[in-house]
Amino acid sequence: MIEQAGGDLSGWPVARAVAVVAAAFAVPALLSAWLARREGIPLALLWGLVCAAAQLALVVGAGFLLLGLGPS
């Protein structure tokens, strides 16, 4: 999908770009919460939050490295 748009999301409408990025974060978090549902609602919510936090940490870390702000 992204390769067809030229490798970035600049050619897409803002709503579609936001929806794709949100889905990329929400689907794994919701899937992990759904798989943990047998352990109870609090633990399922915790799994979803941990998954979303791990994704955010990876994105921020990769962004720093790509900008050259990481360890030298």
C-alpha cells in the first residue's frame, strides 16, 4: 500500500494516513488484549497497554536512530 503511494504517506488524504497509522498500532494491541481475555479484564487491558507502549518505544527509538540522535 505504501509502496504504491511512492514510499510515504504524503500523497494520501490526512484522514487515510491517520487511519492507517492508528490501525498499525491498534491491531497488535487489541489482538494481545483479546488473547489475554481468559485471564480477566484487568490483565487483558494491561496486555494491550504494554503492547502499545512497546510499539511506541520502538517507534521513538527508531526515529532517534534515523535522525542520528542515538548513541554514537
